[in-house]
Amino acid sequence: FFFGFHIFSPMVLLAAVEGGGTTWVAAIAKDHPENIIERAEWPTTSPAETLGLVRKWLDARKFDALGVATFGCIDPKLGSPTWGYITSTPKLDWRYTDVLGVIWDGKVPVQFDTDVNAPALAEYMYNAEPGDTSCVYITVGTGVGVGVVVNSKPVHGLVHPEGGHMKIAPLEGDTFPGVCPFHGNCVEGLASSVAVAKRKGCDRSELPNLSDDDEVWEHCAHALGSLCASLVCGLSPERIVISGGVLQRAALFPKIRKHFLKVLNEYIVHPKLTEENVGSFITPSKWGNTAGLIGALTLSRMALEGTQAPDTSSRARPLVPYLLAALGGAGIACVLLGLRKKA
């Protein structure tokens, strides 16, 4: 007589909230961040109204962990009196908003990070090339955010990366002052949807109607290409992923790569940094505009596993539940065999 057992993992439900300048999104995924089974979204209005709707949605559902990823600046440091807050954001109504204090009930494990560090982590965990230890994720929408993974871990340091506010040299002859309330013509002040619309003299809702060869896109691409060059010089990432509402215009990618190579000027020599291969170095996310949400769900997975960041082995599905199930199955089989012998 042969006793076999089935290796199984108990189903887990991951909850996530992604907070953006235009929309807040909540979702539930089963077992894996990509396996989204339910989602909802709300326009970004006041903190009280938007977060109240998010909390009401979460309270009506059961889940095992929560990941929250929002626009910055934020305070991601456990133990800080403003941990879980959006802090000095350019979105004035949202300054010093206690996000976790409103939407988290304290009953499940939680992780909190930026809406760019979270997808940078997801891109690294699930889409990196074997042997890679780094990844940069840039989102371009109403703002410009930069998330960074170095040595397999999201970068926080003093606070967290805010690469969208780096100053770059604008195109020659460009006198546009930029729109950033802090830095004027930083990358965000030149390349965000707010900046592009301001330069064009139109509403942001009209941007999809502009042609791909409109001059405004050249300025946008130059700012983002310069940002990528600065990140390569400063961080040496193995891949740069760009997403967000503005990058739904696929024609921007060749322009960004062109300006990136021009600014870099062959200073750093690597096979990836050539006209032939730069397309696989500066890439869109395979998840499109869902990347931020999958990033937040990845934070939920990290919270459930009780880890702050994965190492390279974390790209595989976690084995602990399977091993425990296997050991349990083996124990049951041994008990049954013992009873059979006594009989």
C-alpha cells in the first residue's frame, strides 16, 4: 500500500492601497501580487474624503496583510512620530496627512513606502535579469517620482529617493520657468503632465490630443533623458523602468533614449548603453499603469512574510508554506502507517 500526499499552500489574501495625485486605488490579490481579484478606485480630493472612502472599502473585506504606497514625500521609518504620513508634498492639501492612521486598523501586518519604491521592488523581484541586484523605477504623471533598489533592497537612507526634483540643464534656449513650487524647473517642473500642459497652454485633459511631434514632447523627453543619465552616473542601475500617465505615449521612449545617450556622451561604456541595446535598458513596465498597484501588493507580501526587503532568492515563490504543508502531510502519513501496523 502506498501513501502519497499533496503539497499545498493555504490561500492568503493580500490587500494594497496605491495613492496617486489623481487617483487612489485599493485591491485584493490572492497568493501573488499579480493575481488581483478585486479593485476599486477614487479620485484624489481631500485627505478626509479620499482616505475615508478607502478605509470604508477595506473595512468591508478580509485580508492577511496590507501594503500602502503613496506619492511623496513620506515618512517610511518605523518608530518615527510621523511614520505612515505623507509629509512635505507639493500637493498642499495633503501635507502632513496621517495615511496609515486613517486606513490601517492595526490588526494585520503592514508596510508603507512610496509609490515608486514599491514598483521598483516589484520590478526587481519579478522582472529582473538573473544576477541583477538593482533597478530604478520612474513614474511620470502629475509629478515625477523615482524609486530605487540597490543591492536587492529598496533605498530609504535619510528619507527616500526624490529624484524627480533633481535640477537638470534644460534644452538650449529654453526659458520655461517650470512648475514645481519648490524648485521651478527641476525634472518634475519640466516633465510632469502639469508642466507639459502649462508649457503648451492647454488643460491636462487635452494632452492626449497633441501630436507625437509636438515640440513640448522634446522638452519632456530631454528632462527625462537627463534624469536617466544622472541616475546612471550616481547609482549605476542595471535597468531603468519608466511608467505613469505621461508615458502612455509610447513615442516618448525613443526620444528619452536619444536624449539619454546624448547627455551621457559615451562617458560610461557598457553594452547596454548603446543605440542598439538601450531599448532593453530604459523600458516600459510590462504591467503598464498597474505597476504601482502591483508594487503596493508586493509590500503586502513583504509585510506578511515579516521582511523589510527581499534578497535575490525572494524572486521565487516563498517555500515556507509548502515545506510546512509537506512536513504536515508526511506526519499524517506516518501516523496512518503506524495505525495500520498496529491493526
